[in-house]
Amino acid sequence: MHCSLTALGKILAAIAAPLLIAACGPPAKSVQPVQADATLTQAATLLQPPPPDRARVIIFSGDNWRYTGTGGSYIGPHYKAGDIYVNDTKIGTLNGLEAMVFDLAPGQYSFRWIEYKQGADSLSKAEPNVRNLNGGGLLLLSTWYDNDLFVDKRYKIPQVNRDVRNYNLAPKDGGQVQLRIAKDIMVVRPSDCPPSLCL
């Protein structure tokens, strides 16, 4: 069967294009996520507050400075899988392009993250974020990775500013603008949070 070079080139391009796109996308998930149920996913996606007897926390897979190689830089997703700690108890692992949602009793809590499989001894590299949570409150955090050469606390978990759109948050379709979790972010729940901590 005769095949022209032009036709062969088109076939090879059609095969190579999906492979190149896949290679440029986010890495595979480090752990199997535990997807939140439909009710919690909808409430979290719309950033709805919880009932008054609990506080809700949503932790987004975060960002870092990305360098272009030409002296420029920008903030973009780091895609690092992160072990999430509440009061120094590991509650689960957050993959890239995920948002972990969980409820806690009102009170004071410390939040930290480190890269997946680094172990609790690496918590000294993580800057804690200590928060007083009120009933009915919603706290949005993000796993920031500081890739500067001269930092002591490389892993930070700052509050996400709900008034500023970032790659995790998107305005509501049409009409009034309301922040919500973007469609490409999977809403998950912690896999290992003890019932004495997570409600």
C-alpha cells in the first residue's frame, strides 16, 4: 500500500500531539485521593460556610515562583504532593490540582504541610499557620512552596485571599461574580484524620 510522505507526516503528528500534551500536564497523583461526597463537594465548591457548631477548612494544592530561564518569573502551581498536618497530626496527602475539605470543632489549630513521604521529622522545615477557628467559619489555605535558595522554612500554608482570584478560584458563570473552586480542582477529604480531630 502506497502512502505519501505528507500523509505519513500527518499521521505521526496526530500520534505525537497527545503525547506532548500529556508530557506537559501535571504529574500523576502520588496517592489515591478520597473524593468528598456530592453534598460536601457542592458546599466546598461554592465556598459555603458550615453549620455554626463547626469550622470548615479547605486546603488547596498551591503555588511557587516559576522561573522562565530568561530572568523572568511568575507564580504558578507547584504540583507537589503534600502531607497535611493539623496540630502535628498527619490527616492525609494532597495531590496537585486538589482541594482538601474537612470540618473541625471551634478552637485553636496549627496547620502545616511538607512534601509527600518526607516524614514527621521534616516538620521543622514547615512554617506553621496557627488559627483560631470560629463556629460557622470558613478558612481557605494553600500549600506554598518557597524555592528560594536561602530559606529556612520552605513549606508555608498561607491563607488564600478570597477577594483575589488565583488558579484555584474562578468566578461564577454569568451574572453576579462569586468566587468558587475551579472545575479542574478535585475536592477531596482527608484519608487519615482521626475522629477526635475531624468532625
